Amino acid sequence: MDDNQKLRWATAWVISEARISLGMTRDQLAGFAGLAIIRVRRMEQATREVTLNDLMRIAGVLKLDFAELARRIAEELPRGPRKFKIPMGRPRKLTKTPKQRSVK
């Protein structure tokens, strides 16, 4: 894993963790920061590079100084990618298999 990927993962983790701790959705974060929801989603999935402007806007919404956000990202860098503790995305509806449907 190269340094850019590590930085994206660390940034994604810190932004997601701070957003969730405030009870905020991605839509709310994007709206308050003046960013497109797809941009925020890709930041949190570590599939998009984050600009300084994006970080400054997000830090303001998350009630953090930019320096504090940068410090948290720097602390997260050595840890590498991790799985989130809470399930991400919408829960799937449980459906019966064709075999289960035919059994009465």
C-alpha cells in the first residue's frame, strides 16, 4: 500500500468517526459543508483524494480546528486500514430462496 492510499484511509476513518460521533449523516455533512454527497461518500470510502479546501470545510462542520483534524489524521496513519465498528450502508432485506418459497 502506497503513502497516498494510507493517507486516504486515515482521512476516511477520521472523518467518518467524527461524523458518526456527532450523530450526523453523510447527507448532512455534505449539505453543511457545501459538498456533493458523492464527494463525501467517496472520501469516506477512501476512493477519492481530499483537498485542503474540503478538509477545512469538513473540519468546520465537525466542530474541529483544522489543526486538530490534521493531528487526528496523522495519528491514524500508522494504524492502516481498519473495518468500521458499525455496519455501513443500508441493511439488506431478508428474502426467501426459491426453495424456501415452495415449502409450506
